[in-house]
Amino acid sequence: MLTKQDAKNLADKILSYSKLPGCSVNINASETVFIRFANNGITTSGYSLDQGVSIESTTEDKRTGSANVSEWSDEALRNGVELAERLARISQPDPEFMPALGPQQYPELPNFDVSTGNSRGDALISHVKAVIDGARGAKLTTAGFVQRSANWIAVANKAGLFGYHQYTDSTLTNTMRNAGGTSSGWSTQISTSIKDLNGQDAARISVEKCVRGDGKKRLEPGKYTVILEPAAVSDLIGYLGFSFGARDAEQGQSFLSKKADKPGQTLLGEKLFPEYITLRNDPFNPKLASSPWSGSLLPNEKIAWIENGVVKNLSYDRFWAEKAGKKPTPFPANLILDGQNHTLEDLIKSADKALLVTRLWYMRVLQPQTMQVTGLTRDGVFLVEKGKVTDPVMNFRWNESPVRVMQNTKMLAAPVRTQGAEAGSSLAPAILATDFNFASVSDAV
């Protein structure tokens, strides 16, 4: 849809309209095929093409204005540049302005799957049919969404920088409900390749959770050993991984800050977690959609944030790196929590008493300095006793810190590509952790 040369030509045209000293452009285009289903039938199928350009202009005295354009005619692009320049002239100077980056060596990333990019609705329909057949066979009602996308992005500026990347992604998510509305089951699949989706597996998981989840018993709130499935872990590490900013840590606003009597000092280099906890990002992993550049346009790279339990790196944007005399580092492009050679079944068998949690929902930060977060469980919580899943239990509201959860983790499964409700997708394992704080019971299914 948008070749590298197309992107370069478009960027050059936009920059040629610029009259101010600084101008940068961010180009994005996507092609999406999707099917939405509910009440055991297809409700919507669609094919969409989207495109956009963000234009940022800067004056000599560090005033910046921006504009977004969705039409790529010469007139629309010229008007976009003129609007960004008018806004720049009336803006306040940016005290943290950094000069534009020159040419960068961006990595080539292997996350565009040709068969996925060329697929249409016929590649999705078999998965939808499998989910609906599974619901009908179990006398349940299902709703969900399946899609694949092909995406093209590019960046450029007047200092000579240019970057181009293309990637694909595909997702299948479904929820099952019983006739009485007393139980629900959920499953999700996500991959850069549509060949990794499997509607039969998705239906089997959500049907099993919904059928098993009827007749929930009430447990008292308190601290429990938990077995968190990968989607739940993905949301927790999302909140954790995106909290490795050096500025917050050095200004005393982060769980990585040292005590108040040691201003400016951080916990970088200290062992905060068990030795089997390693959290990293890897833009070269073919199963994870990623970008070759970070938000500050620095090239993305493999970075370990936690390595064998030790806080290994902090994220320095260009401004704070210069102020602190450090090398700038890109913000996490994606997250991978390394696992162990175990399965979810192994974690269940190892537990004398625990709660098995399908996923988390409606998460909000309560205390940034301790990374305490609140949220709800959803779509299946089950009691595990003496290594076996026994009774379904009612949902909980929980108050917990992802930092504490990782510190209390005793066992991990192998990581899989997954996505929760709050923090994007990642490679995450199921985990077994102790002392997870459930604050109150929730009546939601």
C-alpha cells in the first residue's frame, strides 16, 4: 500500500512546503480486514484503509506547533504545514526542546508476514465459524472480534532523518455467556501471522471456562496465592515495564527511586526480584509487532530492564540524558517476560491452594511511587486445591503492585504472545505468585 519510495516521496513533498527552520513528519497507513460477531452470528464484516500524517514545525526560538492531515493531496498537505507553522508562531518556547536528530541507522525488523498482509475475509471466516459452532454446541452465546492488519509507518525531518517500516498483526478474541448470564468465559489469540490463529482452540478455552464457571462460590477477600494466566500477566508487566523512566526515578516519583534522604539516587543495579525474573524488550522478535524507532526517534534495540532479578537499565529520553550526562535509551518498544520450562498445568499441580485468574480488567494506578494498581478480575476465577481446579469463585477487586507480584513470583510457565485489556500485547507466561491482595468481592461475571 505504501512502499518505501512512496513514503520518501511523500515526506520530501511535505518538507518542501516548510518555511520554518524545523519540520518533521510522521506518516502512517493501514489496511484492516475484520469480522465482528455477537449472539452467535456475524454482525459486521469490513475492510478499511486509513492514512494520516502528523506534521510538527519549529521556529528558531524553539516554539513548536503540530497538525494532523488525513488527505494526501498537495493542497491538504500544504495547508497542514501552514497550520503547524501558524500554531508554532503563537506557542510558548519549549524549555526542554532538543535539536532534530540527523540521519539514523534504523534496524530492519522481521514482523511483516506476507500471507497475512494479502489475506481477506475468507481467511477469517473459518475461525468465526469454529467459535460460533463451539458456542452453539455448548448452548452458550458468544461475541467477539477477529481481524488482521497490514501497517506502514515512516518518519522524516529537515535534518535528513528518514525511516520506513511495515508490519502485520492479527487477533481473535471471544467471550462466552451462559443463558442465565451467571457465567462467562474468554480467550484471546494474537500474532503477526494469521496462520497462528485457531478458532477451535479459542472456542474450546472460552467454552470450558464458561461451563465450569457456573455456580460461583463466595470467598472472603484477603491475600491468596494466585496463578495468573498470560493475559493477566501481560497487563501487569505493561504497567511495570513502562515505569522504568529515569526521570521519574531520579526525581523520587517511582518505585525505582531511593529513599527521600537520598535525592537523585535510584535502585539501578540492585537486585529487587528473584533471579529467574527477566523483563526485556526485543524489537527483532518476529512474533511481536514493533517499530524500528522509539518516540524520540532513537533506533530501538534489545534492552533488558530486569535481568536475573537485577534492575539493569532505565529509560533516558534525549533531554533527561543530556541533563544527567547519560546515553539516551529508547522507551520500551515491546515487553517480554522470560519464563521457565513449565506449563500452566504444572503451575496448577504445584499449588496446594490458589486462585486461578483468567484476566484482569479496569486497572488504574493508585500510588505511582509503589506502583500500586487497582483492578477487577473477569471471565473466570477458579479455586485450586491440592493441585486440581475445583470450584468457580466470585470475582474480586484487587489492590496490588506489579512490583510486589514479580517479587512474590515462585514459578513461571513458558511465555506466549498475548494481550490483556489494559496495557497492550506482550510475550508473557502464566505465573504462580504468593500473597496477592484481593480487597473486596465483585458481583460482576
